[in-house]
Amino acid sequence: MEDKITIIEGPPPDFEEIDDGWALGLNEGPALYDLSLTRLRTFNGPALVERCHRAWRKQEPIYLHYRTPIGMEERAPIMAARSLETGDGQVLLLWVRRQHDETEIEIDIDDDEDENSDV
């Protein structure tokens, strides 16, 4: 049985790039992944963190299941979890591993060179 934490209602999660030294160590492996942090409001943060710990003790993965902004179902392996109590209620912090986006290409076109050349 696949263990998962599912976002049932609300908007898709926002994923933040991270650069924490300890968290970058979670990204070690044979493939290239992006490690991201997402913050989710919840009513049972400690229980969700315990669910993650049970899966990891059995050396099994646990996933965050969510919908993208266009409604497609996605999942991301949870690498670390923490629950916080805030003034607005409980917040679940999840560090997840996402596929590296290789489609991002930056093109730098310099129009000044074209204007100054005599062809």
C-alpha cells in the first residue's frame, strides 16, 4: 500500500526553492531533483508527521499528492516533515523532491550588435 498525504481542498501547494545546508543533503541520489519546501495548513500536523516517520522507519517512501493549477494529479516524495503551531492554527512544513525541470532555457538576444553591423 502506498503511503501518502493528500491535499483534499484548497489551492495547489506553493513550492519554494531551498538552500538550507542540511536540507540539500536530502537531495543526494543518482538522479537530478529539485528540493522544495511547501507549507500547508492542517488540523492534525503532528499525526501527519508521525505518519511520515512510520513510513521512513520501515524504509518506505511517503508522497504528497496534490493537484496542479490546471487540475492534473501530481505526487512528490516527502523527504522531511515538521509541524508548527501558529496563531492561525497548525502548519505542516514538507520538504519534497521534485523532478528537475530541464525545459527551462534562457536565451540572450543582443539587438545592439545587429543594429551596428553593416551587412
